[in-house]
Amino acid sequence: ALVFREHIGGRVAAGAGLVGLASLLVTGPGATADLRLGALLIAGACLCWAVDNSVTAELDELAPAHITLAKGLVAGGVNTAIGLTVAPLPPWQTIAAALVIGALGYGLSITLWVAGARDLGAARAQVVFATAPFLGAVVAWTVVGEPVTRATLAGLVVAAAGVALVTRSGHSHTHVHEAVEHDHEHEHGEGHHDHVHPDGFTGRHQHPHSHDRVEHDHPHVPDLHHRHTH
């Protein structure tokens, strides 16, 4: 958010803090602060992921599915090459299961994240996305039958409070939209896309369109039309 100058605000900062606190609650009082190479590698991966998410959220002229396809081809190719280098091919059943998991956990997941980040901003979208482990815990309780712990329940409640703050973090002030012509997925009736189609279509769609310069005041978040400075 600091590097890409995305507006955060107090609610987003507090929401991110609550989600972080929820992670500490789930870790439990017996955890230690033992710093190992693995932890440093994971921290580096998180930094790379943060840059990736922020850059991806800026690619507003590409459809979320197209972005996911490009990322999947490159990342999948690299991972496949690494896998074939260090180990032989697994049985076809394992490969099929991995493809199904990848299609859902990476393909569909990343597509939905990109679409959400355009409406919320990268930082807000990532705070919401950080609740994935807690939703996974709910699945583990209901599907796998893992025991419910007080720490996980407490973490789930705190994380939910953090997400509630983030989703209510819009602010309002007078701002200017400069005249621009671009191409991105959009729908009508939200105050920024008032052009008319000959057939009267107003559903979600994508095509090149233009915006006139306008100055107005309304509640907003740093979506692709509100990346102005404060």
C-alpha cells in the first residue's frame, strides 16, 4: 500500500491488525519465536506475493480470467519443470487430483481475487483473503471432523471483526476523475459508467469506453476508478 500509494485509512489498518491478532490466537500460547530458515523463506514468499497482488490489481485492462491464465501458464510451467527435475512423475490419479485442486484453489481462486481487488483495492482484498485459513478450519470441523478448539473459535471471531471493518472502510470526499478512455469489465448504474448501448444492455460486460472529466463527492474505496492521492 505504501509503495503503490493505495489509500488505507484507520479501519483498514485496524482490520489488518485484527486479522493478524487472530493468527496469533490460533497459534496458541505455547508457540515460540524461533527464527529459522524456513520462516525467512516464507516471509520472502509473502513479500513476493504482496508485490504480485499489488501489480495484478493495477492490470485493469485485462480480464481476470486472462490474467489468471497467463500467471498459471508461467507459474505452472516453472513448477512443472522443477518437479520433473527433483522427482519422477507420480501416478496419473495423483496428477488428476492435483489438476482439480489447482483449477479450484488457484484458477478459480485467483480469478475471483483479481475481480475483488478491482472493486476493493489490493490491500483490502488481501486482508479479506487472509481469512482463508479460518474458513479452512470450518471446513475441517464440518467435513473432516477435526476437533473445535477455543483458540480457533476466538481467532475466527476476531478475524470476522477485522473483515467487517475492512468492508466498511469506504470514505467520502470531493475528488476529480480526469477524462480517460480505457477497456475493462464494468456494469452500469454505479455512477461512473453512464454511456448507452444501442440495445439497452446494462449487465456486466467489457469493451473500450470513455469517461468525461467529472468532479463529485461520494463514498468510495480505492477501486480502479479511485486511485487518486490523498
